[in-house]
Amino acid sequence: MIRYPLLGTALAASALAALPAQAGPLTFDEALARARTNAPSLQASARGADASRAARLAAGSLPDPKLSLGVDSFPVSGPLAFAPSRDNFTWARIGVSQDFPNLAKRHAQQARADTDIVAADAETLAEARTVEVETAVAWITLAFAERRLAALDAVRMRLDRLVATTPGAVASGRARPAQALAGQQALAMLADRRDELVSAVARARADLVRWTGDAAPVVAGAMPDFAVDGARLRAALDANPALATIAARVGQAEADVRLAQAGRRPDFGVDISYQRRDPRFGDYVSAGVTIGLPLFKRHRQEPLIAARQADADRVRAEREAARRALAAGLDTAIADHVMHHAQWMRAQETLEPLARERVALETASYGAGRASLVDVVEAHIALADALLATLDREALVAIDGARLTLTYRSETR
């Protein structure tokens, strides 16, 4: 057994931790679970909430006391200049002072810290939902990108077998030499489209890696089925995390108003000092109280209160604007989902079957000598277009369902 020194063990552990996660089958639910655990943006939001909770412990606390050291009544002119031992007025002083902000201000500071916690939690919840939605879209996009690639490869394979028969057809006189070129051109065109689909798969996989942290995720399992219930989603609109974050900002703005209003009340302070004089004379102890005098409220406190109140009004208006935008976005997305579903059904039930039937008919006609090779090639190209269009539309329906359900759902669902 090999034994590492302490430093070597630490380095080995660090190296293992830095290795990417092993690739493996990743179902839809597993992808969401890993994103909730590994998404850096979600971890950052959680740390921000922790910071707000830690800061709450100090909110409303008294400021630190102050230590003062000094020399008072030191003579610098006259017959006793620079000879403090010859008079009884010079003394060394040490003292402590403590400021006491008014109670309303301290309570307002605590309330502001509480709203910071609410805002941080709301942002964390909103970020969690964003991570969930984007992970779902990334998984679905990758799954359909791979299905498109497989569908195109199946058409290319059939067309390749057909093109391979053209030399014999030309030799027998059933096809002209130029028709053989048409088949090769079609295969080249499909090869270009395949390159695009391969690139789409790579891009989709990179996006899924971003959210799950897996090195090379491989989608597996059934496609999620989201039943879009417009009435239910609209009913949950007011509880949406996107609105909760703005509502938290309203709370922060209102707390700032109360903090500014507390500035109209006086603050207090106390100080105690001990004065040490020449041993021939007695020592002194001094104590005092300081009181803030907010005498010019019209020019100092009131403008700040007005500014904070205007900020609160602004955030309230932004909350209403955000709610209307969210509601409009929901209605628009539902309308698009209905359109995409109708188009998918049309492609699945009409366009794709017609394209398959056209391939079968043109192939049979070609075998009977009533169609040219170009006709068969064109039918295969049309079938590839129909298959990809059907998958494109199905992908839109699946992505719509994920975005709508996960974005607008209620947290209690």
C-alpha cells in the first residue's frame, strides 16, 4: 500500500475533486436535481442570503464606545509657559464615550435588516426557478437535437442505398448519367444539414453542462409531459418569485423611509473621563451627556424623507409594471403554445405521412420505370424536411410546456 505524506494527500484529494463528473445517463428529473445542487448561480444566491442573516445580528446595535486620551489646560504662554508643574490647572485625561442612537432609528435599522433577509430569500427562490427552467429547456433541447440527428441519418442511409444502385440503372438505360449526379448532390446537401445538427447537439450539451455540472451528459428516459393549465397558472401569478423579489424591494424601500423619519428624533451620547493632575492637587472625574439637535429638519431630514418616499413609490410602480408584464408574458406564451401544438399535430398527422407516402410512391414508380431517379431523390429530401419539421414543432411544444409550467407554477404545487 502506498502511503502519501500529508501534503501529498491533500494535493491528491484536490486533483480528484477537480476532475469532471463522469458522464452517464441523465433523466429529466435527475438533471433538475443536479442543477439545484451544482448550479453556481444558485449557490451564490444562497450565500447572499446567509450574508444577510449574519448581518442581521448587528443591526440596531449600539456603536462601539470611544476611548479618549488627552492633556487639558497645558500652558504655552505667560510666566508658566511649558511648566505645568507650577500651576494647578493642567491635567492628563482619559475617558470613555458612548453614543446612543434614538430607539426609533435602531428599530428601523433592524427592520431594514429583516427586509434584506426577505429580499435575499426571494432572490434565491427566483434564481432557483430560473435554474430549474433553463435546465429543463437545455435537457429537452439536447434530447430533440439527438432525435433530429437520428432521423436525418435514417433518411441518408436509405438515400445512400438508392444512390448506390444508380451505376447499374445507368448501365441498363433506366437512368441517365446526369441523374446519378443528382443523388450525389442530395447526399452532399444532407451531409451539410447533418453537420448543422451535430453542431446543435454539441451546443445543447454544452448548455446542459453549464447547469448540471456533468462533463458529458447523456439524456435518457422519457420526455417530460407538462399539461399546461392556463387558469391554474394565472391563479398562481401573484405568488411568482419574480414578483416576490420586487415586493421585497418595496419592503426595503419602506424600511428606508422609516429610517429617514427616525432622523428627525435626537440621538444621545454619554462620556465619562478621569483627569489626573499634579500630586499636589486633587484629581477630577467628569461626566456628561450629549444630545443631538435636529433643528433644521426642513433642510436636512425632510428632503431625505421625501427622497426615500419617492424611491418607495417608484418601486411600487415597478412592481405593478412587472406584474402586468408577467401576466402579458403568460398570455402570450399560452397563445404561442396553442399555435405550436396545432402546427405539431398538423406536421405529425398530415405533412409527415404525406412525405412518407410520396417516397413510397416515387420509389415504386421508379422501379416500374415511370419516374426518374431525380423524383425519388426529391421525395427523400422532402421526407427529411418533414421529419425535421415535425421534431422542431414537437420540441417547441415540449419547451413551451416546460417554460410555462415551471416558470408560472405555484410553489405549493
